[in-house]
Amino acid sequence: MKYLCQVWFDGAILDAMTKEERAELDANSLNYDRDLVESGHMIVAQALQPPTSAVTVRVRRGETSVTDGPFSETKEALGGFILIEAKDLNDAVRVAAGIPLAKLGAIEVRPIHEFGAK
């Protein structure tokens, strides 16, 4: 079964890191991605640009509106995602717990809905 692991964190935490701390986090993240590939869990992983680069699109009554940034009242923002293959939710949670940014933020694990699947 496929699960989306959404990586949520406060960008200020990353901004406060030294170059060495950030390099270590980046290396740990890339190494964990390699581990997931080798174990067969990895489907795809991507980091996102900061929330300031985002736009939010809404369509209401046929009209499209675009606003800068995400509409969020929290300090944490979606920073990336990892799409994995896991046996079950427990396996997906185990994989998510190994994501290095789980120590600084939160990983939301959500099953992928497969249309037409029984």
C-alpha cells in the first residue's frame, strides 16, 4: 500500500542552524532516502521551496483567485514529501519515524486512495 509522508516543520528552526548543522541534516536526509530505496520503500521524495514561493489557487463560482503564499495560521509549513510503499500503517509509521526532520517537526502519514481499488 502507498503512503504519503508529509514533512512539516518550522522554517525558523532551519534558519537558526549553523552551516555545519544544516549540512549534517541534509546528509542524514539523503542517506535515509538511499536506505529507503535499498529497502524497497521509496517511490519518490522531494523537498519543497519555502512557503514564501507558494501561491494558493481557489475557484469559486467559475472565478479563479490566486493569492501569494499558503493560507496557514501555523508556524509549521509543508517542507517536502516522501511517497512510500509499506506493508501497512505500522510499517509506514516506522519508516516515517526514521525521517531526520521528524526530530524537528512532524511527519503526517496518510494512505493514498487508489480509485477503482477494492
